[in-house]
Amino acid sequence: MNLPRWASTASGHGHARYELTDLGHTLHAPLRALQVWAESHVEGVLDAQDRYDAAADAQTLAP
């Protein structure tokens, strides 16, 4: 599966330019949806991460 593709440029200088294939462009909507979800749930995700870290610390530090 090729999502990005290499496109040569006339500029040379060892530069490469990449662009998305048609298949790669189909990722725009799902990735945008993931971004919207993450931004709207950031507090809950951070809280869950803090709870997990605290539990892991307690288990690690337990005698």
C-alpha cells in the first residue's frame, strides 16, 4: 500500500518532494475525525493517563 509517493523536482540540490497518493488522500476525513475527538476529549484522556501512571507508580513502589 503506497500512501505517499516521491515526486522528482527540477531544483536538484538533493531535495525530494513527497505528495499523497489518491489512497493517501482518503485518510484526510478519518484523521480529521480523530483530531476532533482528541481535542474534545483531551481532559478525559489526561485524567485517565494520570490515573494509570499513579497506579503503575504505586505498584512499582509497593514493597
